[in-house]
Amino acid sequence: MGTRHRGTSEEINALNAFIKLQRAGESVSARVHAVLPEGLTVTQFGVLEALHHIGPLCQSELAEKLLKSGGNLTLVVDNLEKAGYVGRERDPADRRFVVVKLTPKGETFIAALFPKVVANVTREMSALSGTELSDLGRLCKKIGLRG
């Protein structure tokens, strides 16, 4: 479904591309994240995945990496902490910073879950050739870094 806006061809092309990008992103994300257990949000998964691959991070660093507000991330980390997947510690060098790290339960959980998500991503992206994947990555980066 394209735009119904009656503007310049530049506006119509931009809106149509944006609509397709948004719809594709939402539908692929829904299919990729279908393997997430009941009650685990995509943002919670993102926190667990970041900690799994990068290691302990300050909440502000996590928020920046996930493109979330500090307030939103505090709630996400609260819920992961209640579930026993992460723990928080004050940075001894600067007590203003709260470091979030995986618990053993969280590490076991994300280590088992991540390969399922990778399999879904791989399956979804198999619709594109290697060249198309490279082009898509380059174009997305170009748009994303524009701001």
C-alpha cells in the first residue's frame, strides 16, 4: 500500500519507500522474534543479547545501543532483574553509573535462545542474495547515519 499523499514526485517516492521499509521491518521482526518465550519483549531480548556478546554495560550504554530512553531501559532492566536474568552493580570508580550484567541464569537462557533467533534471521534474509544483503546493509546504514 502506497501513500495517498498528493505531493511532488520526490515526496511520493520518499513516502512510498518509507512505508515499504517500515512494513518490511515490522513483518520481518515479528517473524524473527516469534521464537521469544511468552512474556519476553524484543527490548528485553536486545538487552540480554547485548550483555551476552559485549559483556557488562552501564544502563546508559545499553540505552544508547538499543536506541531507547533511559527511563524505558530502567523498566526493562527492572523486569529482567525480577526474572533473575540480570543483576545491577554500582561502578566502584564512579557510583553514578549502574553496571548491568548477566546472571548465570541469564547467560544460560540467552545462550539457548540466541541460536533460535539467528536461525530465524537467516531464514528471513535468505530471500536475498549475498549481494542484495550487502546492498541492503549499506543502504540501511546510509539512511540510519543521516541524522
